[in-house]
Amino acid sequence: MRNVVVKDASAAVAGLRDGDTVMVGGFGGAGVPRGMIEAVLDLGVRELTVISNNAGSGGQDLSLWFGARIVRKIICSYPRSADVFADQYRAGDVELELVPQGTLVERIRAGGAGLGGFLTPTGVGTVFEKGKQKVVVDGREFLLEKPLHAQFSLLKGRQADVLGNLNYNKTARNHSVVMATAAEVVAVEVDELLEPGELDPEGIITPCIFVDRVFLSRPA
């Protein structure tokens, strides 16, 4: 079995390029991979498409990326409370694809499962149906929602073993479980690194088959 431990956040995000799509875990301040967010800034990449629940809420989160103007587009559910993003959006400097939260998670899950999309009644008859295919099933209208994929998923875990099996800290899990299935490179910063066998198998939330890089987060 492979050892997926890397030295630090910089090694975890190595290979990220201009124009890549990046999934970033976190819900408000919970489960945000702060070390890798800072490391991406050091890479000097530009024109990123970001998939996340929200667009930052100030501090050491996605607000840093918007402050550095490295994001071209964000696909998210809750851009409110993100002042830096809001200023750029109003100025027309960044693109927003607003997606209902359940739809966002299911689009990511569809991407990870290799599906061509899924049907949902959410958004029918609203602005969310613009540009989307409608499908009628048993007399009811549904929207065809397309899957989401990324080059990188940047996640925050609680514990991982050196093989990449990991768990999360309560609600800090948020969207990370599905994001771990839908990217070419899945990088995770964790609070504790363990040897194989030290994690309770029943407590493993994301198995190692989905994880490419793990590093120990520096103390806050």
C-alpha cells in the first residue's frame, strides 16, 4: 500500500495550474483547509474556477483568493457574508454560478460517481432553470443538472493514517466526503497522522482509495 503523506501544504497543492477547477471544503468557518488556501497563493496561479459552499466570510479562507484576484468563477450556494467577493462581483470582475445547496452536493456526487447528471424538481419555474434542459417524468417537470468535476479537491480532516484513510471533526465534514470522490487530485490537511490500523475501521469516512496527498496541519 502506498504512503500518501507529503511534507506540507505547498507539496499538497503542487501541480495546480492557471485555469484549473478547485473544490474547497468548508461550511462557513468549519472544515476550511486554511493551510492549503494560503499555499495556493504562493503558487501564483490565476483564473481559477472554485467550487465551494460559500465564497469566504473574512479571515483566512477563500476571501484571501478573492483579495488576490486569482478566481475567475465561483460555483457556490452561499456567497453572502463574503465582502471581498461581493465587491468584485458587483464590478463584473468575477463570475458567479449560484446553485441551491442540495443541488450543489448532488452535482458533485454525480461527478464522483461518473453519472451524466441527475433530474431534480428544484428550480423549475425559477431563474435557476435558465439554459437547462427540462425533462418530463410522469407528467412532472424536472431540470437536468450536470455533474461537477475538478482538477483538485482541497479538504480538512481530523485524523488520517499514512495510507490516506480519514475522518472528520463533526460538522466540519460538510461537503468534503463527496468532494473527495470528484477530483483528479485530493489533498487533505489533518490534525493528527496515524499508522495503518490505528483508525477504527468503522470510523473511516473517506477511504484511502480517494485520497492522494495528506499532511499534518500546523498548530493554530
